Amino acid sequence: MHLTSLNIPDVLLVHHLCYEDERGSFMELFRHEAFRQRCGDFIFVQDNLSRSRQGTLRGLHYQQEKPQGKLVQIITGAIFDVAVDLREGSPTRGQWVGQLLSDKESSALWIPPGFAHGFYVLSEWAHVLYKCTDYYDSRLERTLNWSDPTLEIAWPLLENAPLYLSDKDRDAPFWQ
């Protein structure tokens, strides 16, 4: 694994080595010791798999209590993945970072605890696998409005695809 900081230094792009031959390919997706040395001693306790159609926007979700760190990987398809820094006292609080993730790239995105997370599906379908550092709890979940004008997230919305939102995401409050 090779980790690269993005515009918010704690959000990291994880590059996986991919070995290919005539049979196909092989990638090691996670190695705890390499991750621990760069990101901290997080333990993943829950894996989630999301299958979403083109034009689906999920998020921006977070838990204030028991915040979840997420390691986001694409199994099939392509998404624009977004993390918004909500950490008290952080010099990048209120800022966002976005990253294109696809099954054509051998990479993942590490989003530490204290961030809101969301993604928009660019491909016909996308299977998104993410590992979490704490358990999901519906009573603790909060949502920020994906179109909050104070955040100014540059979502790459497709003109030829309808926008699919859950009621929870459509009606979410603005941050400030």
C-alpha cells in the first residue's frame, strides 16, 4: 500500500499494487501494519457494501457520537467520493475533498473519524465496499444536505441521468 494525502491531509488516497498476468489480476486491499503506521491504530469492526445506480447520491452521513472512520473501495463502477471535515478545532473544519474512485484504478479512500461522507454514482451501477472503525447506529446518524451552499461541493452531476436521493438525504439540514 502507498498512501497519499489529499487537500485535507488526514484524508488519504490508498494506492494498491496490482499484479496482472494472463490469468487476471491480484491486489492486496489492506495490510494493517502499513495502515497503522500512517493512519493510526484503528480497528475495522464493520464492512458495508452499497449497490447503487447511476445518478444516485448518498450522503452526507456521519455520527457525532461514535464517529466512523471509513476505508472506501470500489468493486465495480465509478463514483465521486466526498469527505467533509466536521472535527472541532480542525484547521480544515468545514472544508471538503472529493476523489474519483473506480474499478479501473487500484485505489481506495481513507476518511478518518469526524468527517461526513457521501458519494455520487457516475457509472451505470457501482458496488462500493467500505470498512468502518465503529458500528453504525441509526440513533446516532446525522446527515448534512448534499447541496449546502456554505460547503460549495462541486458534485460532477451528469446531465443525462436523473438524480436519485433518499428522502433523508433530500430533506437533510444545512450545516450552518
